Amino acid sequence: MYLAIDTSTRKALIALMDEDEFIVRSFEHHATQKVIFSELANILDPETPGNLDGIVVGIGPGSFTGLKIGVIAAKTLAWSRGLPLVGISSLDAVAAGIKFPKNSETVLVIAVRSTKGEVYLRTYSIEDNDWVPDGPIHDVPLDSGSLLQILPDRLLLVSGEAGESIAGILKGYREMVLLEEGKRYPMADGFYKLSRPRFESGNLDDPSELVPEYVRLSQPERLLKNKLK
């Protein structure tokens, strides 16, 4: 059995996963450590930690504060229990839980909130029965000009926490389908699909070195960087 934790979006995820059963809790985390550890206590009965085979955590991108809390919780549990740990891109976890459309040329677009008026965005194409990233994660303004420079002129399957905003801006510019809300957040089956091969191959992360995928510097870091110029 594996434990998954993701706090990259406003809907946090905690799940217990194995081949036969998924026990999933999705909740508004409000970026507080108290809430996350309370939910972990609710889902982990006293016998569960001894039965865990590993911990998988979403490393973002997403909310700076939320990401830190989820990653710290996962690292603390892994280190204290001596459990293997795997960090997975939260955007990739969304993609891995989405079924393929009939049109194999469709491009999947996943976007989550960045700072005000901007999003983190990544596109995926179908290759060998997988959604494969087309490139790096972009930090892009929420306007049609910026988005159209990145997104190809193909049928778009739009997902992610900021998917509705993307769809609204691109209406009339691109042919697209907005996925239902339940498919726009990191999902337990996506984490399970991506992490199992890594657990089995021993491609693990060191709890002392794993860090969130912030993509951009935090505001204090940007201010310090500008001061040092």
C-alpha cells in the first residue's frame, strides 16, 4: 500500500493506494500544516504506517505555501518511518489520470494558478499509450497573445485548476474541450501509475534533498535577487 499526498492546488489530496483499492480524501487545505496533519491522522489508522510500502508526493508547481506543507509532511513521514519516497510533478499526475480521446492528435493542456494574472502551463501529446510532456513547464500571463504563442493550432483538451480560465480566454481562437472539474486536479490513479515503476525500479528520492518544483522564485527571493543586481 502506498500513501499519496498533494497540496499543489486549493484541493489537497491524501490517498491510500494499492492494486485493488483506493481510499481518497480531497479537501480544501487552506495551506495550513494543522489541517494536513489532521487529515493524515484521519486516514492513517494506528496499524497503517507499518503496512505502507512507500510515499509519493506531488512536488508542484503550484501554491508556494501549500507545496511546502505537503512536501514537508511526506518527507517527515518517509524519514521517520524509513519508507521509500518518490516525488512526482503534480501536472504529470493530472495528465496520467486522464483518458485518451479518440483523436490521437489532440494536445492536452494543464494549467494551474501562479501569481495573479499568470499560470503554470504544460502541454502533452499522446505517445506509446501515454501522455508525454511536449516540453518544460511555462510560467505565462493569462492573456490570449501569450497563450497562443505556446499552444498549437490543434484540438485542445483543457484541464488543471486554471483550466476554466484558459478555456474562457481561448474561446474563438482554438477548438477545445474543457474537462469536468473532477478531472482538473491531481488524482490518486495518476500518482499510482507514475510512482509504481519508480518504486519497483528503486528510482527513489532522498527525503533530505527533495524540494518542490516552484518554477519561479518566491517574491522575497525575487526582491533579494533584484537588490543584489
